[in-house]
Amino acid sequence: MSFTFIIGAIVAYLLGSIPSGLWVGQYFFKKDIRQYGSGNLGSTNAFRVLGKKAGSLVLFCDIFKGFLAMILALTIFKQPDISPLWIASFAVIGHTFPIFASFKGGKAVATFAGMILAYQPLLLLYGLIIFLVLLAITRMVSLTAMVTITLGVFLSLLFNDWTLTLFALAIDIFIIYRHRSNIQRILNGTENKVPMPWEQKNKDTK
């Protein structure tokens, strides 16, 4: 393991550790979103607690953390014998266990998406299409995210990149584990559902 890899991993971890949801909530709303909703620092809870604009900002920041970590892994911290996926993966670890938020973070879906955006954008496009279709059907972000990432493991085979497939599988297992409380609520029929834009529009016109 080279010194460059270690530095790259530390930088990626620190990027991932930036608690976007916590800072946006505290700065603009004087709220700690860990005390509301699901108690999670991710963008889904930010949307629920802080609203669409703040949630969108948190989502952008969480995606950008993964995107920037991957760009740095592909350039400044590039290694001849180590895939940039493994360096950038520390951004996912940082988002999940952030040093700047008592090691209690989000579930890493958006940060992982940012990584894939930088590494293999076509795969992310496929995943985004699947995500939007499934979300319209299920109305559950958690279930949609888990199914999308699982299907993404199979879609990664299209790119003939076994490191990408193995990495996607590892992240898939990790994210499903992080969603274990959501899985229990899905089985119990108590998982939160999000309204679709057209449903809200129809409601407003009644």
C-alpha cells in the first residue's frame, strides 16, 4: 500500500465526512435533522425535515462528495495497480461514519452515485432511469434505492470491468445492511412513502 493511496483514502474519507444535511439544517434552519424524521443525515431525511430546496442542496452536496473523491482518485491519487474505486470508496465510509458528526451519518446512496457518475456515467444513467421508474411505482425511496443498486450490480457486467462489478456488489451489500431498519418497516407496511409531483398537483387542484 503506497503513501499516495493512504493520502488519497484520507482525503476521500474527509470529503465523505462533510455532514451536508447536518450543516444545512443547522445553518439555515437552526435544526439538527438527527432529531427529526428518521434521524438520518442523508438527503431523504433532509427533504422530509427541511423541505425541497434544502433537501436538493443536501442531495447535490452528497453526490458531489463522491464525484470529487473519484475525480481525485482518477487524477492526483491515481495508482498504476489499484483501481480508483477503492480509493474513492473511502468517501462512502466517510459519509456513513463521518468524523465531523460523531461517526453517525447517512446511508451512502447519493455519495456512491456521485462516484459512479465520475467513473462510469452511463451506468449511473441506467440506474437513474430504473430509480425513477421504481420510485413512481413504489413511492418508497429506501426500497427503490436497494433494488436499483442491486440491479446495478448486474448492469455493471455490461462494461467488462470486474473490479467495478465486485465493488458494486460490496457496496450493494453494505447499503442493504444500512437499510435494515427500512426493510423491517417495509415488511411491517409502515415505511414512509413520498408523494409524486403529479399527485401533489392533483391534490392542490381539488
